[in-house]
Amino acid sequence: MLGWALTFFIIAIIAAVFGFGGIAAGAASIAQILFFVFLVLFVLSLIAGMIGRGKTNINV
């Protein structure tokens, strides 16, 4: 997902250089949304990993 955000950010930069303001703004918005979704999922994954780490019981 972070790769997609970076891709849309690069598209936004290229569109802005060529003067396509609307396309640049749209691509930048999509990149921003994807980046924040990535951050939320990353934090949730870290929290779930820390919670799940304490529950390891090995019965042999």
C-alpha cells in the first residue's frame, strides 16, 4: 500500500510539472489517503503483534 501511495505521489509530481493541476491534485489526494490508511494498518498490526506475543503457550 505504501508503494501505491508513492506511485500516486510521483504521478502527482509529474502532472504538476506538465501543468495538469486537476490531475495533480487528484493524485496527491489519493496518495495522501493511501498513506494514512497504511499508517493506521501499520499501527494496528504493531498493537496486534504486541498483544498476541504474550499469549504463546507451548505444551509438549
